[in-house]
Amino acid sequence: MSILATIVPIFAVIAIGMTAKARGLLPPEFLAAANRLVFYLAIPAMVFSAIARASLEVHFKPLVAAVTLATMLAACILAWIAAALVRMEPRRRGAFIEDSFHGNQGYIGLAVALYFLGPEGLARASILTGFMMILNNSLGVVVLQLHAPAGGHGAGGFEAAARMAKNPVILSALGGLLLSASGVGLHPVLDRSLAILSGMALPLALLIIGASLSFDLMRSRLAALFGCSLIKLVLMPGIGLAAFLALGIAAEDFLPALILLATPTATVSYVLARQMRADHEFAAGAITFSTLFSALTYTGWLALGARL
């Protein structure tokens, strides 16, 4: 599929979500319920079925997974150094670092992988998503805990860690891996049921993303938001791509990982930042800024990846 035919529809639906919220068609109470529906049911169904149908021997490449996770760690370190160099105050520093590596694999990454690479790409991306989400959430808790304000340590970190252990997307990925490894396969009735549930995952997720964007929180933080998005959308996928090419990994194997590395900041980063008393308003601004900016960067990364 062409790059514009992948990117334009995805961000058109995000724009529709923004417009629908402005016109009162997506009120806050509906968004809260819809987000729970997507997070706890639709996305897990899609991830589980994609991985369960996949062949681990064909679709899972340990070296690609290792490079992808190492790249996320490298982005975290770069953001940490950048925040220290500009003497960013601790409360914002934690949010800045987390938002620089914590990507929206579930809502946007999987959509781009499916529409650009098809079912094969979705299977590869879904397997990687499970590993990336584990590192995203674990590293996010550590970063925010280390930069929490006085009196902010303690329960927040344990609560976030407990929530991560019950993350439905992570659990569905692990369940799909076990079923795929067993060779049992999906029963046709279960397969069809999951397909129906999966069908609402990406459209509803993209509408929610659009309705959640906020421009008001960006104005006083533009320089920091630009730096955060530069690390997340340019440096992080750039480091990953350079490593994939240096190791001689085939494009069909690394393109799903590149798409996931290039995702904008995850919406759950706002939840983590607020729970652990970091600058959650900065996190909200980073989600909006990076999501809008990613329409441009995704076009560039997909164009480059298609030539390799």
C-alpha cells in the first residue's frame, strides 16, 4: 500500500475525532468508557488473535526484538542527558524522559503496521508490542519514581507496577505467544469472535486519540515539547534503523519494529505521570505535539523504509 494511502486515512480519522469532540459528539463520559472498551477488550482481542495465528518461527526475530528494546533504552538515556544539560526541574524532567521513549504502539503503531504492511506485518508488530510495552511501563515507573517530588515516592510506584502486571495488552500478547508456541491454533468460532471484536479496535482507538488532543497545554512548553518529540520521532527510530542496517537485518523483518519505534508518545504516559506526581500537563502536551508531528515523520520513515 502507498505511504499516503496509509498515513492520510489514519490521521483523517484522528482529525474526525478532534472535530467530533469539539461538536459535542464525543463527550468526556463517552470517551472514558470507550477508552476502557478499547484498552481492555478490542486491542487485546486484536493482539491475541494476530499473535495466535502467527508462526513464531517465521514472525518472531529475537535479534530484532533485542535491537528494538536496546534502542528504547538508548532514547531514554539521551533524554536523561538532554534534560540534565538544560537543568530541567525534576518534576518536568521525569515526564520529559518518559515521553521521549514511551510510544503509542497499541493505538497508532499497530494501525500503521496493519495498513502499511498487512496481516503479516501486524503479526510481527503485535509480538514486538508485548515486549515493548513491558519495557515501556517498567522503565516509565523507574524514571518517574526517581524524579518524583518530595513525598512522592512510595505507593505510586507500587500501584503503577501492579497495574503494569495486569496490563491487558501485555497479557493478551503473552497468551497469544503461548497459543502460537503450542501449535494448537484458534478454533473457528473463537477466531471469528475475535475478528469481530478486533474490527472496532483501530477505528475507535484513533477517534479517541483525536478527541484526547489538547492544544492549550502546548503553548508555554513548545521548546521542551519539540525536544521531546525530536528524540521520540526522529532520533529513536533513526538509532534503530542504523542498528538494523548495520547488523544486516532484512527490511521485512525490521520494518514492523521501525514503525513501532516511530510512534508518538503514548496516552498512558499521562496516566502514569499524574499517578506518580510528575508534570502530567507536560505529558498531555507531548501526546498532542508528537501525535501531530508524527504525521510528517511517519511519512518520511515509511518512504525511507520502502526503499530499503
